[in-house]
Amino acid sequence: MAEELVFYTNPMSRGRIARWMLEETGVPYRTEIMTFGGTMKAPEYLTVNPMGKVPAIRHGDTVVTECAAICAYLADTFPQKDLAPKPDERGSYYRWMFFAAGPLEAAATNRALGFVTPAEKSRMAGYGSFGDVMDTLEKAVSASPYIAGDRFTAADVYVGSHIGWGMGFGTFEKRQAFADYLGRVTNREGYRRATALDDEVMKQMQ
């Protein structure tokens, strides 16, 4: 019997990234909807993620938190969908997935909070400046159809989600290269299924 895959999430969270990745794999999973300040902070869930945050997955005895890690884990664990390049071709795949998890998210969060890195202290920030990050990302999504080359991978789920949210919430600059890339990566059945599932959960929670 296959090990059960459990997905802990809330549709108003980064859980939408993990949901999209799960739908791309096509494997069955059970969803546990968690509430902010409620079940996310309950002792039972804190054994899954001591941070009391979503998303998280439990696959048999294995627990994975953090969206980039979930995307990478699922791509490796369920290889039938070819959502990760071959091991010797993963340079760009790893580079841009973790660029999004590090410099990109930090720069966008600071911008949303109104924090601007003083120019004379930019070397202290892992991302340098917000403009540096946006320019680097624009070059990355313009270099090839997908972030790691000519085919869609788990890195596109993660990077594409950041771009979609960033442009939607105003924490990213609305550049044409971002819009073009986002159109390519979201034109997929996995994305549409994931969005429909989370939108339906949101309706039920209202």
C-alpha cells in the first residue's frame, strides 16, 4: 500500500503554491484545512511544523515544510511527471528556485513592509537592492521559455507563484517579461485544478 500523503494548508496562504505542485504530480493526497491562530497553533499541528505555519506535507513518516522544499521533494519523489531535470542538468533549476526562496522573497517582503535598504548598506542584504532583484528576475524569465530551460519544472511552480502574487499584490514591478512568463507557466491543467480547489475551499470558509 502506498504511503498516505497529507497536505496541510489554508487557501489564503502560500499553501496555494504547494497545492499547485501537488496537482502537477497527479498523485492522490488528503487535504487538512488549517485555521490561522487556531488549528495551526494547536499542539497536534506543532508536531508537524513547530512554526505553526502552512503549508506542510506528511508523506508516510516524512514531514516537509517550506514551499521550495515541498516542490523539490515532490518532484523527486514522484518522477513520473518529469518535474525536475536530470541530476546533472539541475544547475539553473536549483539556482532559480532558491533565488526565489531567498533574495526574491526577502526583497518583496521588505518592500511590502515599507523597508528600503540604505544604499550604503546594500552589501549587508542578501538581495542587494529591490531593483537588483527585479532586473535579475527579468533576465532569468526572458532567457528561455521556462525558468530552467525549455520545459516546465517544479521551479516554475515556485517562481511563477511568486511572480503571480507579487504582481497581484503590488510587491513586484509589473514588467511585460513577468506577465509573459506567468502566462506560459499558468496555462496548465494542474494550475487550473489547484486554483479551482482552493477557490472552492475559500467559498466554504466564508
